[in-house]
Amino acid sequence: METSTPPQGAPASVECRAAKDPAVRLLILAAMLLGYGAYCFVDAYIRHLPEKTETINDVLKYWLNHGGGIVLPLLGIVVLVKAVAFLRRKLIADETGIGYVGKDKIGWEEVTSLDTSKFEKKGVLGLRYSRGGKEGTLVLDSWKLNNFRELLKLVEAKVPFALPQ
């Protein structure tokens, strides 16, 4: 594969930071889990509600408040950590290859094919690669990455397989 200068309009390197929309959804979910977990915790351990367990609804209320007061905030913290980790992701593509910061970069010569089955409807492109006898796919999602058009120009210049127009 050639590593000469990119064709007209293709950048020499592209930096794609994480888009904010997916992280905002995760942050909203984390806030809901933390808020409802705090509500359940207050009901169960501070106000001591509900106490009676006569019907199935009372039993379910009891277990939701007592279990939810512990489990839901923990789930909220996990989702919050995932959202922050998602926001910190950064993809870099340059003359040598493509990859996320902190992970092994995939060389352009290791790319074996492009998966364009979801490109038209969802804007998702899969770079299939082979490294050391192992196959893998790097998913490039236009909803999760900023600067996606520039990234596509660079991928089109570096990978000899045609992208859909």
C-alpha cells in the first residue's frame, strides 16, 4: 500500500473526539438512577416506608424501596463512569494508521475490508483488519464521533476499497 501524499481534499491526519449526544443520554440515565435510588433510600431507611407486607403490591414496594435504595445508586454510578469514559475517548487517524488513544493503532496495511452494510442507513462503517492471525473490526460511527466527514476522506484515501457515495 502506498503512503504517498493523500489525494486532493483528503487531510493528512484527523482527530475525532467523542460526540456529546450519546454521553448526554447516559448522563440523563445516570441522574434518573441516582435520583430514584436516593428516593428509595430515603423511603426505606430514613422514613421507614413501607412497613406492612400484606399484599403482593406491599411486598414488591418493600423490596423495591429496600433493594432499590442500594442497587439503583450503584447502577447510576456505573453509568456515570461509562459516560465520562465515553467523553474522554479520542480517535486519531494519520499516515501510519487509525486507532483510539491508549489502544494499539491499526496500520492501514492491516485493513482487509470495509463493512458498509450499515453505512447508508445509520452512518456506521466497519474497518475489518487482520493482525497476527487474528481478525477484528474497528467500528466508526458518525453519531459517536465528531469530524466524521474528514475521517471518511482520509479512510477513502488510505484504504484501496471504494466507499459508498
